[in-house]
Amino acid sequence: MPGGSVLTEAIFVATVAAVAGAFAAASWKTIGVVLFVLLTLGTIVLALSPFGARLAAGISMAALVGYQAFRVPLEMALHALYSEGLIPVQMTYSGRNFDIVTGVLAVALARLPTFLLQAALFGHLLVFRTLRLSAPSAAAPQS
């Protein structure tokens, strides 16, 4: 399977399963876990493929760090969803999810090559912290 189509195929499999009714009785948490696993596996396969190697060789560290700026509007949208009662507070900066800091740092540091690796590592640490904080709320019943 060519590396460039792995993510598309993972999304296609999930879509076909949904249309076939495989998730009809499933909770949103179950669906989220299935999609997370499919996308994670697809990303790993893509990253380890020849396409992933070419992609990594052709993208600068500044572009990779700068791309993280997408987190700023995403975190603002997540906060709005929390305000509407649609997601738990742990997923937002009100609940100590500071991924928005990664986005702000990306904008500020993308042009400063001295700090790119540190910014990338800091962003990864914040993502792992967010996963750790949000895992208990995923297992808890929603009221």
C-alpha cells in the first residue's frame, strides 16, 4: 500500500464501517477510540513509508514548528464547545490543556532556528500531558 494513501484509506474504512451501521450502538467514546487507533496506525505507516521519508526530507523544521499554529483556533473552538457543554473541561485551556501555548510559540518561534527543536519538544510534552489529563474524563460517564 503506498504511504501517501494510508490516511485516506483509514478514513475510508471508518466511513464504510459507519455507513454500514457498525457504530450504531457504539458510544462516541468507542467511535473516538476506533478512529484514534486507525489514524495513529495510518500515521505511523505513512511516516515509515518511502513517501514519509521524502516528505520529512523536504520539509524544514521551521515549517513543522510553524504548522503548529493551527492549535490557536482549534483550542479556541474547543473552549467554545466546552462552554456549550459538548466536551469536558479537560479538553480546554480552562481545564489545564495548554496546547494553545504550543500554537502561540509556533507563531513566535518559527523564524528563530535556535529554538525550533525546543519548541517541537515542548509541544510534544504538552500533547502527552493533555492525553494524561483527558484520559480519566474519557473513561468517566458523561452527565
